[in-house]
Amino acid sequence: MSAADVTRARWQGVDWWLLAAGLLLAAAGLIMVLSASGIMAEKFYGGKYYFFQRQSVFCVVGLVCMVACAAAPRALIYRYTYFWLLLVIMLFVVTAATPLGVVINGARRWLHIGPFSIQPLELSKVALVIYLGYFFASKQDKVKSFAIGFIPPFAVTGFLALLLLLQPDFGGAAFLCALLFLMCLAGGTRFVYLFATCCAAVCGAVALVLHSPYRFKRFLAFLDPFKDAGNTGYQLVQSLYAFGSGRILGVGLGAGRQKLFFLPEAHNDFLMAVVGEETGFLGVTLIILLIGILLWRAFTISVRQDDLRDRFTAYGLTLILGIGCLFNLAVVLGTVPPKGVPMPFMSYGGSQIIISFICLGLLLNYSRTAGLRTAGAPAANSGGVAVGQAVQGGARC
């Protein structure tokens, strides 16, 4: 078989709708990053294309990673399940305990390597999903038990969340916990365990908010941002002003005013506010439509996997993108307290862009084997349980 035949076989069956949606979101993100960051880049870095050029480099690196992940043998990825977890833990420790870790806005969340920064949180999402996919696929016969089906995944996730809280990164810890909860629902963990854990998590979150004046002020600002519009509620108020001024068609691409040093993080976590101002309801609707296509195809790919580990892992990768989009939109629209959650594929930042493309590449990898099972044939999974049972009986007590 020639090299061209091998390449053609590797890309046969790839979900092109999924690929197109991801690439269009990344392209829209590049345009909006250029529009949102030009003024800031020119003032502080001497050139209005500073952030755009860096984002372009991140996208190129992400595309390379996407192609590699789409073509990589899954056995190679699965073989290093625990290595990925150990690597993430090491990165968290290096960030917290060495000069390579950089404090920005009062939090030590970034690891500087040369001219670039790495946020270990983004890597931890994929590492956790690969581990949870392995766990729920291999422990299906014991997933209802407390000692085997409950403690290991919650201990691993809890340890990673604790490392994030020490940075501090409350939003990142909440993201990992949301990943765990939704994968447990599909994996078959007893609902009574999930309910008790959710109650404990809510009590812990309330305690963290009450015992931190900064978090308490942010929470009150979320409830009524206009009450303290010049201080704790400032960012959310400016975001709402941006959406409100956009109306139906927007004020025009590049003509937005909130990015003129009114809206903090305009090119980063609050990029969607600039989208709302400059492209209006129509532009935001198109972005949400692309997100909908992306998640629809990704969920379809996960459901159609024959191997149980493939199904759980693809489902978890879809959750990384879905939760990221949901949390980001919820923050910029003021429906949850402000937290640093970037919009996948769009917000400025190397770590999140590259991880988004890695998730897309792995999902494209899984799309090659989606829907290949013939009617009436048993699902081939490591636990010997029919694939459909994993979802249908996922959260039964």
C-alpha cells in the first residue's frame, strides 16, 4: 500500500461538519481578537497586530496538534493515561513552587517557558478525561460500589481541584468538578453518591465565598452589578453595555467602543461581549449556531462509538468544549459570577487554543469509527457491557 493510500485511509470517514465548525470558530476568533486587541496592543506593545500575530501562531500550532491527534493510534494515547496525570501534577507543582510560575492578577496560574506561557489547567482537562474514560470503561462491573466505583475518580479529581484552589483558581476547580459530575452520570455512578457530593461541594463553595472578602464582593457584584458599577461590578456592567449597544446588526466590525479600555479582558475571556457589540444579535447567533453544530457532531460521534472507552473519552472531550462555551457565555451575560473561563477556539490564549484543537483532533480521530457497528451486532467494549447500557442506566441508584 502506497503512502497516499495510507493517508487516504487515515482520513476516511472524518466528520467534515465537525472540522468545518471548529475551523470557522477559530477564524472568527482571529478576526475578533484583531478587532478587540488592536488599541491595547498599540499602546502597550508598540504594534496593533501584537496579539493577532501571537494568536495566529497559536492557531498554527493548534492545527498541527489537531492533525497529529486525528492521525495518532488511540492505543498510543491510552498507553500513557497515568503519565498525562503525573505530567499535569508536575506542571501544577512547578507553577506553584518555582520562579517559572508567574503571578497575574493575584493568581499563580501560568508557567513561563521562554516567550510563551502555559496554563496547566487546560492540560489537566484532557488528562482527566482520558483517565475517567479508562476508569468507567474498565470498572463497569464495579462502578456502583463505593470503594471502587466512587472513591478513585473523586479522589483524582479532588486532588487536581485542590491544586487549582491553591493558585487560587475557583473557576478552574469548578470546571473539573463539572466534568467529573457529567461523566459520572454517563458512567453509572450511583445517584445518591453524586447527590451527597454535590451537597458537600455547594457547602464548600459557600464557605470559600464567605471566608474570602474578594470572592464575597464578586458574588454580590454578580447579584447586582450596577450597585457598584465603578468597582466590583465594573467588568460585568461594561459587558452588558456592549451587548446592549450591539442591538440586531451591531455597530460594525472594528467600530466597538467598549474595547477602548472600558471593558477589561476584551480580547480574552470577554471577547463575546465585543462580538455582541460589533456584530449584534445576528453575529452572536451565528457563533452560537457554529457551537451548536460542533457539539451536535461531537456528541453524535461519542454515541456511535462501539468501544466503551472510546465512547466515554469522546464524550468527555465534547464536555470540555461544551462546558467551556457554556461557562463563558454565562459569565459575559451575567448569569453566573465572573470567572476566568475563555471561549474555546476564540478567546486569546495559547493554552486554550491548542487544547481546543487537540480536542477537535481527537474527536476527528473518533469520527473515523463512528457508526461502524452493524445492526444487531454486540458492542465491543472492555467491560463486556452493551454500549447503550452505559447511558440508559448511567445514574440509576
